[in-house]
Amino acid sequence: MDGVKQIIEMGKVSLGIEFGSTRIKAVLIDQKATPLASGSYEWENQLVDGLWTYSLEEIHKGLQESY
């Protein structure tokens, strides 16, 4: 695990985030595309003024939970 910590501290990782229709997903990978960590948050859109949307608060909460 020390190797993973060192890779992260050196900044040799990439974080991918997907805002899907039912879930926010995050995955941290190294330079060889090996997954190091992942997280997710389930959510539902809401019909507001005739538009399907997500609240800004829910976006922030979901991103924090996924991360």
C-alpha cells in the first residue's frame, strides 16, 4: 500500500468522474490505467418546471460521496 500512497503523493494518478442518470461514479487510476480506488453515489433526477434536473446541492453531495 505504501507504493500507492507514493504514487498519489507524486500526482501520478488520474481521477475520472461520471455524472450518470442514476449514479455518480469516480475512479482513481495510475499511469498504467490500474484502478486504485473507486466510489459512487446513487441519485434520482427531479421534474422541475417541466425539466428533468438535479439540484446543485445534490450534485455537490454526490461528488463528495463518490470522491
